[in-house]
Amino acid sequence: MHSGSCLCGAVRFTLPSILPAPEACHCSMCRKTTGHFFVSVEVQKVDVQMTGVDPVTWYTSSEKVRRGFCGKCGSTLFFEPIFHTWTAVAAGCLDEPIAAPISRHIFVADKGAYYEILDDAPQKLQ
């Protein structure tokens, strides 16, 4: 079992013990939400068990996606396609680091000009 939280600890959650390798999204919305690119692991929504005292605050960032964050400290926690059964959990919010390297980079056509992608993971333009 994996656990995670926001910076202030008001929002806490647990995830299944086996997680997929993380992926990195470089789209402009993820960069604006996080201040850099967004690294996450995808899990089924029903497998995310909320254990904290505060609920997640949701922001609908497009017709198809909402983003979850802590209403107290502002930590980015989730990226959730509205019409899918999975959610992407911010890898940086997990209490223990994920051992697997990034599996792929997406939306690299939108990445910031101030950094380079230096690993060998596959890159998808969109």
C-alpha cells in the first residue's frame, strides 16, 4: 500500500501496493498548475482511498478534465479525466518515492524552453 498527502497534511490518501511506472506531462496546463511538468501515476479512481480530514478541492480545467488540489496549502494532487475510470496521482505527493523511472513523456511539443528532457523514455508530441 502506498500513501500520500498534500504539503500541510490535511488531504491524505492511500493507493494500491502495485503502481504503474510514472509518466511526465509537459502540456501548458500541467506546467501552469505545477510550475513545471507534471509527473504522475495512473490508478483506478475506486482504488484511491481518501484518509485525510479535508476533502479535495476540484477545479474543472477543461470540458474533459478536472484537477484536484488541497484547499488549504494548494498542493497539486490529482489530474482526473471526467469521463474515464482512472485518475493521475501526483508522484511528488507520495510519502515514499516511486522506484520506477519515468515511462514516457507526453505533450513534449508544449514543453518549456527552459529545460531539456535528458532520459531515454519515449516522447510523444501530443
